[in-house]
Amino acid sequence: MPEPDKSLGARTSDEQDEQAAARAVREMFSAIAPRYDLLNHVLSLNTDRYWWWRAARNFRHILRRSGAAVLDLCCGTGDMTFALYRKSVAGVKIVGADFSPAMVERARHKGAGLPMEWVEADALNLPFADGSFDLVVSAFGFRNLANYDRGLDEICRVLKSGGEIGILDFGEPRGLIGKLYQLYFRHVLPRVGTMISGVRGPYAYLPASVARFPEPEEMLARMRRAGFEHAEYTAYTFGIAGLYKAVKRIENHTA
């Protein structure tokens, strides 16, 4: 079996170009939006809640700064957004953005009454001005972008100088645990996901998208090329997931 091409971004088939890939992924996630939360919790054995909490905890120094602006990119139904909110203080602006209107609507419904903003937006063409945010986080969504480098460039653009990025996503654990996990991830999870959601495709796409995603060292190198520094990766739960962190490079304009 040939190695997946990790040079571009997410694809649901090898023949797709970037626009077709983005459209296919959007349609896929919109189709499973009604059962998305249930599936996340069941298929991860509720470990997803711990991953969101742990990722949000990494950015307490920003979330406790009144006046800070935070973007949860590819927010889905908002669970990472809510984890960020629970760690924040009054006066922090929190925005959740996703390119699936069905996901955004469910997030808005779940967050009714909470002081946060929900936006339907394409991560490769964000409707925000340069330097709008102190922190951009993406949980299990960045991997689905049709162009990883353009996604990093766009995140860098909307971050303030010295702002921070956090990308929480799946990985491929090694060793015996990795072999057991791959058996579950490639064979059990797609069947259970399809059975619960009633939709074929998305849960076969999931392990394929993880296999296509860059290895941690390559991902960190891409972040540095995009204009970030202090890039680091922390594995969660034996490497099943992990958090990429970095800081937008501060440009020195002195002569």
C-alpha cells in the first residue's frame, strides 16, 4: 500500500483538487453533525473531554488576561470553545469558527446564553483582520484542512505579534499500544461510527486523514516556516492525540 501524500492537506480521494476536497469534507461533517457529540464521546471512551481540558489548561496565562481575544478554529459543535471559556476570566473575547453551518448552528445552540461569538468561516480564508487574536486553537479540525501550509499562514496572519497557536489533533502511537490502537481505529471505529451516525464515509475517512497528517517533527517544521517559534509537541494518551504549540515570531523593525 503506497504511503499517503502528506505534502498538501486533507483529501477524501486521491483525485481531488483543493476545492473539491474542502467541499467534500464540509459535506461530510455537516452530515454527521446531529450525532457528532455522541460519537466523539463514545468512540474516544470520553477521553476527548480530558484532551480538551488539558489543551485549554496550557493557555491559562492568556485566558486569565482580561481583554484577550481567542479564536477556536474548526470549532465543530464547540466543545473546545467551551473548555477555553471555562478557563477564562471576564473580559476575554472567545470566538468559535467552523466552515460547516450545521456544526456552527449546533455550537450556537449549546452555547446559548454564554458570552461568545459563533462564525461560519473557511479556515483558509478567515474573515478577520490581521493581528486580531492573542490565541488561536484548533482541536481535531486542522487535520481536515485542504492545505496545511495555507492554514498555518492564515492562523499566523490573524494572530497578534507574540500571539500563540495550539493545534490539538490525533496521532499514530507506536509499539504494542499502537498496534492495538490501529486495529481499533481502522476496523472497529469506522463500523461503530457508521452504525451510530447512519452515514457511510466519515469514519472511514478519519483513520485515513490521520495517516495522511504530517508526523510531529514535520508539522513543527511547517509551523516554523509559517512564522512561528518555540514550536513544541506534547503527546497525550500514549500518542493517540497530542498538542502542537508555538508563538508567532515577533518581528524586529529596528534599523
